[in-house]
Amino acid sequence: MAQDDLFKKLIAHAKEYGYIFQSSEIYDGLSAVYDYGQMGVELKNNIKKFWWDAMVKMHENIVGIDAAIFMHPEIWNASGHTSAFNDPLIDNKDSKKRYRADDLIEEHIQKYQAKINKDIAKGRKKFGDDFDEKQFLETNPNVLRNKSKIDEIQGRLVKALEADDLNEIKQIIVDCEIADPVSGSKNWTDVRQFNLMFETQLGSVADGASKIYLRPETAQGIFVNYLNVQKTGRMKLPFGIAQIGKAFRNEIVARQFIFRMREFEQMEMQFFVKPGTEMEWFEHWKEMRINWHKAMGLPEEKYRFHKHDKLAHYANAAYDIEFEFPFGFKELEGIHSRTDFDLAQHQKFSGKKLQYFDPESGESFVPYVVETSIGLDRTFLSILSACLKDEEIKKENGESDTRVVLQIPPALAPIKLAVLPLVKKDGLPKKARAIIDELKFDFTCQYDEKDSIGRRYRRQDAIGTPYCITIDHQTLEDNTVTIRNRDTMGQERIKIDELAGIVDDKVNMKKLLKKIF
Ligand code: GAP
């Protein structure tokens, strides 16, 4: 299936099975804002727990906080967000569509890359096993021409972005003859900077309301609480503060479903270290974080590191962990070495000392920070996109059939166990309820007695339930049930007493954490 169709299918599936709904749908929706449904919220909570346990529970020197979304407006001056948290935007005068100017240029660059990829495919077809890709890339005239075009445009773009040169960004669009993807028109406005922060008012107008912002990242809530936590928790360097919470950005071009939203959730951890040790910790957290992703068991080739060539002025190293979404490799998490920029800025703007006294050396200094920052919604999307499968299956009579199955890692699955009485009579529902009443303390269970057993299995496959158990007449006689495994579809008869142990062994979060620690 084409990637585009796959993505459409994923969005439809997420809606049909209660994972994600368009916000305010009955009012025709609100652009780039989404609600999580009854299944979605469970998956989201499980991802949060996996992250929180891996960061806070498993580390003696990391603690969590939950800071408010509203913060003193001066914080955003100190952090640089009021002046520099901008996207360069451009409007097409004919179509009236608005774009991120750098995205238009990046997409144009991708076209040259697509041509190179096409040439490679042709070369491979022509020369078969003798094809030497490295040599081809170094010598083929078409490839060299397209590569030099990419380098030239990319070079100009990076320079223009670094210098905040909006005229040059527009000039690149003109020189490259980039057309509006919708209308084909090249009738562009000038490029303008657009601040991504949402503003609101604190207090009523009569009281002299002041302008405040919805936080565009959770990190600043951690920085401004650095001293509170360090002192009250008697924390010694190196130590970390973790937080999960909402962030808001008025994205110009919000698309790709929950990948780029205006209201989203971040899971961030700021790790405070002694200056000079930050690169060691940076490497440590790069490894820890990729291991966290890999522990979920999604295909490893879907992850890759991307090194930032253009560093923010306060950073001395930055990598993204990218994931191969249905629309290509994109940022999932950022790992940044942020020096002492944030704490030093808050020290300056607040006038309060934000230093650490090192009892060993007797020195006081502003700690350096290594940050890990992951989007919860993007993690959710990575799981859905890698786990939604259309599977061909062989029926007992030899005919083939298909099933839609969400092979979510069992520890993260919304429902762990479906309890299904074979028929709605003969005391089977009562027995099924009794089993749930016992197991619901440990697992999220679902009871289902409607439709044939086959249809019920399919429904559970589609929401990703790792185990279904069926209660039949034999259950009443010998206290055994059949347990069906979502992935193998294999069934086994087991004693009810063994149920909790079998399910727990597969779905316990410990299973994932043990792969990392
Ligand atoms: N404190 C650092 C920071 O906020 P960022 O790269 O801007 O860094 C971190 O954001 C992560 O937040 C991203 O890697 C991404 O997963 C997520 N994220 C950022 N903008 C988002 C959006 N509009 N919608 C969904 N997730 C977003």
C-alpha cells in the first residue's frame, strides 16, 4: 500500500476504534487540535508511565515536578522565546495559502534528492549485483549535478536562517522558481517572522490585565524551579528534573495529523551537571534515550540519529532521534546540550542567584544542562504507525482471509485482557464477570459478549489487546479457559489460577524496563 494510503488508513482506524478524534468535530473541527478517545487515553497514559518509570523511578538522582502552564511573562523574555521563537512565513497572493518559507525550500531540495534516488534505483536495475552505489554517487554526472544543487540551496538557506535574512529566504524561493504546491502560482508575498506563542490575558481588563503566554515548552517550568528542587530535595550534581505536560505552539502549517499540533504534550528532563562534564552526559543520555525507544520493540531500522548542523546559539551539541513515520523520517525526540544558557538567563532576568555550591571544591557555579525532550503525541503516532498491520491469514478450511491487527507492545496496550463468554447463557457471563472481578485490580480488562467469537477476536485485534480468554461450558466443569495470543492467534487451554501469571509475564512494564536497566 502506498505510504499516503497507509497514513489515511491509520487516521481512519484511530478514529473508528476510539484512539483519536478531531477536536470539536461536531462543529467541523478545530485545525491541528485533537482529542484522545477511550483507547487513546489508555495508550497515552501507558507511554507516560513507561517514560516516567524509566526516567524517575529507575534513577535515584532524577525527580519529577508538575509546573503550571501559565508562567511569569518575563520568563519568555529570558528564554528568548518572545524575540526568537519564530517561523519564517510566506503567503501566496493567488491561492491565499500560507507556508513556512524554509519548508517550501526544504521540499524543493527533497525533489533533487528524489531524482538522485531514482538514478540509484535505475543504476541498480541496470548493473544488478555489480552495482557499486558509492562509486555511482561519486561519478554519475546527473547525481553530481543534483547533489551540487542541493548543497548550493542548503548552504544559502542555512546562512539566511542564521543571519535572520528574510529577503534572502524570499530570493531563494524566487531563484528556485518554487511554486505554490496547491495552485502552481509563483506570486509570493515577502517573508515575515511569525511568533509561535499563544497569548492570553491574566486578570480582567478593568483590573489592568497583563499579557501572558501559554508555555511553548515545558522545560522553562523546570529551569525556574531548579533551586526549589535542588534545595528541598537536597540534590547533588549531577541530578535531573523530569516533567510531563502540555505545550502550545501556534504552528503556521499544522498538518500530518498528531505529528504537528497546536496543543501537544512533551516529556522533558533537564539533567544538571558540572560544567566541563556535559559532553560525557550528553553521550550517556543519547544512548539511554535510544535504548528506551528500542525497548518498545518496534523495528529498529525505523530509528536514526540526526546531528544538528546548525546549533542554537546556547547549545554546544544537539541530536534528534528521528523515526520513520508514513511520511518519512522526522524528529521524534531532541537531545540537547544547552550549556548554562537558561539558568544564567533566569539569573540575569530575575535577579536571583541560581547557582550550585559544590561542597567538594568549595566553588559556586551555574550548572550546565543536558536536555532530553520527547513529544508524547509523536511517540503515540510512531507506535500506531509501526504497529497497525493488515495481515493475511489462513483459515482452517484452507481459504485465506485478512485481519487488521494493532501489534502494540503488550505493556503499552490499552486493554490487556478481553474476557469473552462463548455464549450469553448457561452461567457463562456470570463466570466471566467473576474472572474480571479478580483480575481488574492488576489489568485493564474488557468484557464482551456481543457477536460471534470470531468477530469479537477481530475487534480485540483491531484495538491491540494482547490476550483474549474464552469462557465455555468446560470452564464451569474444570475451571479452565482458552487463552488466545493476539500476535500468533494460537490458543491454549489453561487453568484460571494460571491466568494472572501468564498475562502479567507479558504485559508488565518491568518487561520493557528490564531491557534498558
Ligand atoms: N525544550 C526543547 C524543545 O521544546 P523542540 O524540539 O521544540 O524542543 C521537543 O520540541 C519535542 O516536542 C519534539 O521533538 C517533538 O517530539 C515535540 N513537538 C514539538 N512541536 C510539536 C508539535 N507542534 N506537535 C507535536 N509535537 C511537537
